[in-house]
Amino acid sequence: MCTVALIHGLHPEVPLIVAANRDELLARPWGPPTWVGGDPSIVAGIDLEKGGTWMGATRRGFFAALTNVHAPQPGKRSRGDIVVAALRAGSAAGASSMLEGLDARDFSPFNLLYGEAGAVRVAYGRQDDARVAIDDVARGVRVLPNGPLDAPEIAKVARMRSLIEPHAARPLTELRAELARALADHEAPGNDALHAICVHLPQYGTSSSTILALTEGRTLGYWFAAGPPCRAGFEEVTGLLRG
């Protein structure tokens, strides 16, 4: 179960901070963040099976990240294409317009979190409704699992918030270290590893991790762990945004 956490409008110097784990079938091939060019300039991880991405950011301080609701359904378009299209749109308003033109039934169910320093939104695509539902995301520490934003029934939401909130206003270098620790957390209700923040199962688990720092008109920092964050260190890839 993927986890995307936001520190939105709380930090004194960085208006938007994103910390995310990607959970996936371990056999599914992927590539680390790569400059994919275009205008705006985009850096994103690459799904080598379908060609899309699960998360990325632009040089101008816009990000998009997707969590699946359940396994892909036969005959549906790749959900990773939605993330690419949102990043190409380059802004919260542009991505919302793109999403309004989609038929959600063309895709397996998804959640998309996207935005910039001034506006963050969450979109929900479900198989029983052609319309993609879009909501504004209020300031605060917010957590998107493989379900609705801040879903109280998903234990890792409260766990992630409890690990982040005490540190949300610390200097960025210190905060990044705390976010890395939170993303590497293994606590799970009933010792059910699937519901930990950092997941380890024989065929499925946390395959990579990302931290972003975004300000008005600019991505200040992009850090990536090429494996579960309990084992893989974060490397800065911000320079890729320059192409």
C-alpha cells in the first residue's frame, strides 16, 4: 500500500514538502528518476513495464503522485499515464483541466495527489463513475494511502502523521532525516506487514522512496532512495531538473 505524505503550508521556509513510498510487485521493472524533457522540464521515475510513472516533479515546483486503489484490471489504460499527463500540464489548474477531460472508467481505480506551493488537490477515479472527482487539499500534514486522503480506517495514515507532525517546522536538513525515518517505519497493526509504512513481503513491498521540497515556481530539492528506505539511502537528484 503506497503512502504519500504532505507538509502543506506549515514549514517556515518551504511551503510544500512531499514524502512518499512506492509499494509495488517486486518483479515489476522500473527506473530511477530521469529527466524526461519537454516544457515544463520534468523529472520522474520510469515504469519500464508500461512506460508511465508513479511520481515526478517539474523544475517550476509542481508535483504529481499516484496511489492505486487495487490491482490493475484487464483492458484498462495504464494509470501511470495520468501522472505523466498531469506533470505535462504543469500546474494544479492545468492538471485539473486535464483530469476533467478523462473518463475515469478507462483506468483501474486511482488516487492522484498533485499541486504546487499555492494549491494542492487530490483526484479520485473510480470504475463506477466517468467523472474524476477533484477536491482541494487544506493546509497541514496530510496523508494519501491506497484509499481516500487521510482515511481514518487505514492505520498507516495516523502512524505517518504521528511521525511527521512533531518535526514539521524543523530546518529542512533535519526534517529530511525525520522524513526518511518515517518512511522506513515498520510498525503495523497486528504485525500485518502490508499495513506498515515500509512494506516487506515475499513478492510485494516498498520498492523506492522520494522526498520533494517545493516553493513558489521552483523545486528546491528532489531526493530519491532506489530501494526500501530502511536499506537504501537518499540521493539528491535535483540537478536532473536542469536537463
